[in-house]
Amino acid sequence: MRRDELAGSLRQPYTQQRGLGVEKIDKSGYENVWFVVPPKPPVAIVEKLDLVLVRDAIQAIQTRTSLSTADEIQKTLAYLLVRREAVSSSRMEGTWSTVDEVLSPAISSADRSATAAVRGYANALAHGVEAVQIAGLVATTPALLCKLHTHVMQKDPGFAGVAGRLRTPGQPGAIVQIGSFGRKEDSIYNPAPPHHVARCLDAVLGWMSDESVLEPGDAGMGLSLPVRMAVGHAHFEAVHPFNDGNGRIGRILWALQMVAAGKLPLYLSSYVETERAEYGEALQEAQKKLKYRRIIEFVCRSVIASSAEEGETQQALCDLPAEWLRRGKFRRGSSAERALTLLLRMPLLTIKAMANELEVSVQAASDGIRRLEKACVVRDRSGHGRRRVYAAEEVISVLARPFGADLDVVLEGARSVLTNSG
């Protein structure tokens, strides 16, 4: 990272009075490297924004279901979409798993794998949502973020640090450079030196929960929610409080900000993954130049596109039980008929799990599975006695599809798999 790439106020040496600037660290090999101490997030945006885009993003969030009024099917779909979000967000950081692996019957708690790490991300989201539902954004303290980081990173096989620990002077991994694959001087961005991390993180989290920022924005003035999401994200990533996993935690914060507004969260990682180059450039412009228009408009487009895509996903999933019922003509009240809604929540299940969920005998569940197989609703993925796993391939394909993929094509492919397996 070159110093002349930074905004004039950032390229000046850091002083406590200024509260921002560049600074070198006392470590061998870093003599020619400048690190950025970011300012506090702004309370106003002076750049000209696309107000129609911002308005549409605000509307997309405002029209979402309230957390307090969500029905069972909406909660079921939210459960599935959390898993999809976990896969997409983790994949952006090099932790590869799939939706069906994450939805498979739980693996050992001692397992350290990509799939366990992605499940940890989903658990982190659930933990964060619960905390924010109770206390609002004041719950997003450094301690909460450390707990979320522990969930996300402790089972990631590619993580060599200490999960849940902020970058701390003198500790391994305390010094971080982004995009440095050769000479240290050729990095893309150098986040805050470790001795500034705690203070800078407090500033970002304090800004996120500051009523003087929240109230005018929620009243349609000042910084609206999509704008706050974009600006806060840029500053959180500029601090880079952990030595790894910051992108995942930053995207969890998007969801928590929507929860604090009383809405079921909209997950943006699938869109961001698709538009990764634009996301990276917009983030750099905010961090290096302190120009926020590009990242704000990117987040607004992400909200709008993700809202539309989620609506299509939900409709496709909600239509499946009726389609399955027509396909199988199951007797009302039978295990097979009762399993049709269960398959939305558990698209991968065993006979034993089905028996437990429906509170029927293993024999009744087994008979129901056979009928579901015959109707091409599920197929046997494993073929190993009691451990057989049955998959509702249409559900999994809808969730696993690339962002914006044609649903008709996706469903046709899944139905072909089900038909050919019979």
C-alpha cells in the first residue's frame, strides 16, 4: 500500500489529537510499511448519492416481516436461508462447504472441518440475533464479537490463530496486511496497528448504536439503515479487529443491524460473492479515500437484489409441499403427508429423525420414506442401513443455486436426479 493512495487527511502521521492518520510499527521487516489508523465513522455523508437507489433499499428492508409476527413457515425459511448465508459468506474467505453438507445430520462436536466451521457461522448468527433482540445494538460489544468470532473460527481448519481474541500487541497474528502476497510494501491495505484496535473498534461499535445517529436515520433523515450498514462495514473492516474472519463477522453485523430494526434479517453474502470485485473496490475507496458513495450504493443494490432473490426462493420453497402432494397423492394424516412440511426444515433426514420429529414409530417413518421415494420426493443418498440419509433434492438445489440462477432450470435438474434415482 502506497501512502499517496490515501486521502490527504489519512496520509498525515497519526496523532492522538487528530485521531487518524498513518503510523509505522516497531517490528523488523516493516520499516517501510505504513499502517492506517482510521477515523471514527462520519455522522453525515456529503457526497451526492443515488437517492432512488437508497429509497428502494430502505423500502426493501421496511417491508420485511417483523421478527415478532413471523409465522412458522417464515421461521423455517429463515432457518434455511441462514445456512445458505453461512455457506456463501464462508466461501468468500476460502472456507468451502455446501448447503447439503451443512444441513446433513450433525457431525462430531470435536470435528474440525470446513463444514463444522460453516455450521459455526450459522450458530454465530443465531447467537448474535438473540443478543440483539434482547438489548438492541448496544449488545454489539467487543465481547459479543469475540464470542461470534469463536463460533465462526474455532473449527475452521485453515485458521491458525486464537478464536475470539482481538489483535493484541505482542501476540501472534497481531500485525495484519490485506493482499500482501509478495513484498510487504505491495499490500492492498494495512489495517490499524494492534495497539489501536481496541479503541478503534469501540468507536465503530459505539457509532453503530449511537441514538443520535440511529434516530434521525430511522425517521427518514440523516443516515438511513442501508447507509449505516455500508459505512459501518467499511470502518469495521478498516479496523480489522481479528487476524482472520473479519469479513464473516462484518457480514453478520449487517444482519444484526436489521434485527435491531425489528426485521427478519436479509442475507447479502450470495450477492456480494457474485459481485466480489466491485465490493472490494468500493471497500477500498471508502477505506483509503474516505469516499463512501460507491460502498453505499453497492450495499443498496445488494439489499434490493437480495430481497428480490429471496422472494423467489421463498416462493419456490413454499410451492413444493403442494407439488409433492399432487405427485404422491398421500393419505391425509399419514407419515408421508406429514413429512412434506418437515422436508422444508430438514431436507436431509434419516428415518430415525423423521420418526422423532413426527412422533411416530420407526416402522411408520420407514413406510412414509418408501412412499416419498416412490413419488420422487426424496432419494436415498447413502444406502447404508440405519444411517441412510434421504434428500429432498429440490429444496437443496433451490438453496444451493448460484445467485440469480433460473429456478425453473434448477428445479428441472433436481427432478431429473430424483426420477433417475428411482
